[in-house]
Amino acid sequence: MFGKQVRLGTALSLGGIVAASPLIAACGGGQSYEDWAATDGAAGRINLDDVQEAFKEAKSATDFERRVNEIYEGDGLVLIRAKQDGSALTLEGWEDLNSSGEIEDGSDDQLFEIVKGTNDEYDMRGYHANSHYNSHFGAGDFLFTYLLISAMTPRFGYYYSTPPSRVPNMRRERTSYRQSSSYTRQAQRNSNYNTKYAGSRYQQASSNTSTNRRTYQSTQRSSGGFKSSNTISRSTSRSSSFGSSSRSGGFGGGGAMRLRGRNG
């Protein structure tokens, strides 16, 4: 087996928690590529309701970055950048698929954007596998104001972009978080989010992966890198058993939930 598979003794169904017991570590036969590709993290799906709340509550860019990476279940870190786009301010979130520590449009995958228009109102939309999501909301502009004021020397035309020097610390923070019970609770919230938006539009968006992500998935398959993934798999089974998950499980079909290791 490539790494340890950790089994989560909390079975999830469409209705919520079926049973609860402590996390139990176990070695199995490893996961298949199909299992991995069906997970939210491999497909680039993220709980954008929680991202929206994180935006409203963030006190700084680093605070927002930390919280988004707690929400996201993928292997790559989520990096952010803010820019002036005409008369609007735009905040973008991208998964760093090639682990370079910087957003690179030609190789990374955009997950979402938040646009600040007039009257302190915001539009939030998901990209690619999250393209089902569109939201309009009002909130304070603290985070955008912080980004504008703190970016004394904009990088590459952006008011803010995640500094590469912060990436190692972000990865340590996420590793620590994924070893905590808070991650289990966040995974439950993500599962509830998937159930909330389940429907034809969500299913269509789930397969709307970008060219960059398809290249990433292909690379993971050929290299075998998916075997050491830490993404969470949710099977379609409504029982508390931990059998192999099907591809449809990555669409938030409920059932058992497994942790693919607890680091990263």
C-alpha cells in the first residue's frame, strides 16, 4: 500500500450522520484512480457557501486564505489574488495544481471569483466544476479595503496575490488542520453542501473540468501520484460500511466517507 489509508468511523448519508465512532487507522489495498478522480478535491469542487461566509468574516487576506484551505479538500493549496477589473474589484481563488507557489493561469485551476460592484454589493460565481454557483450578497468591504491598503507594491498588476513565501506556512497550517476533528466537521458541512445543490445543473457542472485540471488528472494517473492523495471519498452506500466508492460518490451522493490519509 502506498501510504496509510485512514478510515473515518463517521458514516454520512443524505440525511446526515448515521453513526459515529473514533477515527481508526487501517492499511488497505490502496485506492483506484477512479476512486480518486470521483472526489471533490480531484475534480476541483469546493463548498462556496462556506467560502462566502469566510469572505464576510475575514479580517485579513491571510485569514481568508487559511479558512479557504480548511474548506477545500483537494491536494493543492488554494491561492488568491485581487485586482482592479474596470470599475470593479475582483478576488479570485485558484488551486495551485503544479505546486509552484504562485498562480499560473496556464497550469492552475480557477475555483471561484468575488466581484465588488457599487454600494458594497458583491457577486460570487464558481468556475468549472463549481459553475453551478452564482450568488449576490451584501457585506462590509473590510477585506477588499485591507487588500488595497496592504498592497503597497502590487505584484504583476494585482493589488494582492498570495506571496510564495507564505506557501510553506499555509501548507503546515493545513496539515495540522487535517489532523484535527475540525476537519471531520468541515467534511460534513461539505457533504451537506453537495446535497443542498444536488440536481441536474450541479451534475453538469461537476463534469465541466478545465483543460488544466484534465491535464493534472492525467498526470496524476500516469505517475501514480493519486495513490498518496489526501482527498475525501464519499460513496453512494447509505450503510456504515466502508466499501469502495463509485464515481458518482464524488458528486456528493452521501453514504460512507473515508479520509485518504491525514496529511497535506
